[in-house]
Amino acid sequence: MTANMVSTHLSIVLVSILLTIVIGVPLGVCAYTFPKFRRVVLVIVEILQTIPAMAMLGIIMVFLGAGPRTVVAGLLLYSLLPVVQNTYVGLKEVSPAIKEVAEGMGMTKISRLIQVEMPIAFPYILTGIRIAAVTAVGVAVFGSYVGGGGLGSVIQRGIRVQNMRLILTGTFTLMAMAVAIDTTLSIIEKRLRKRFSPG
């Protein structure tokens, strides 16, 4: 296993999560703001989550070809549910009293959303991002089957040649990466929850 494989795996995960945030958070905001749009969005992201990872990557490969782009696109679609859902729930859970105070101060719906509701909902949003990131670390392993490289190549090679050392090395590296990402985001999440908790 080389450092290049680790960096490739990590870069694929990070790029996909950044794209998930850029697309998923606005979708969650739209689901909260527009009731008619809500059901459509939530149903679509739930359906995407039920598609097996290998099937998802196979379908995308037909359009994008083999390579990292296919893996990034697959992880993006697979990671949308927790980010969209938590953004929606976080905004919905903002206290009505806080919204009334913001309205009383003369805030428009947009300014209230950006300046009041989004900061309060951010711990929930970060929880969704954390779930999506940890899931992406594991799902990205399947990227080796569509030419994406990464740690999946190490595990796949170890299985093919029946080399337990390669399999364990790849597996433990994945676990360490997932734990590091989860721990970091969890610490940030707890601090944000403490900051915005009542009292």
C-alpha cells in the first residue's frame, strides 16, 4: 500500500463531501422553505440511498466512464440523504419564539433564514455531514471496481492473491480514516450544540 492510494481515497471522499454540502444543504433549505418541494426532494434522496453502491457506480460509469469522477458522483448521490434531511430537520426545530423575535425586529424571511435559523440549525447540519463523510469513506472502497483507485484497490488485490496482510492493512487504514473524520466532526458538533443550547 502506498501513500498515493491513501491520498487518492481521501481526496475522493473530501471532494464528494464538499459537493454534497454544496448541493445537499440548499436542497434541505428548499425542502424547509417550500412545502410542495419538500416531499419530492426527500423521496428522491431516500430512493438514492436504497440503491446498492455497486449498482449506483455501475449506472454512473455508463455515462461518465471508469475513473475517479464516477466514484465522486456515486458518493455524492449516496451521501445526499443525511445532509438534506438534517438540514431540513435542523431548520424545522428552530424555536417558533426565536422566529417571532426575528420577525419583530423587522427581518425578512431570507435575512431571518441566513442570520438566525441557519446558525442555530448548523449543529444538525454538521451531524448529517458527519454521517455522510464516514459513510463515504467505506463506500469509496467500491470505487476500485470502476477504476477509481484508493484503498479499495489494496483490499481487492489482497483478496485476489489471498494476502491477509494487504487486506488488514487496507481495512485498518480505512477504520483509522473514518474514526479520525468522525471524531473531528463530532467534537465540532458538540461545541456548536453547547453554544446554541438554551441557557
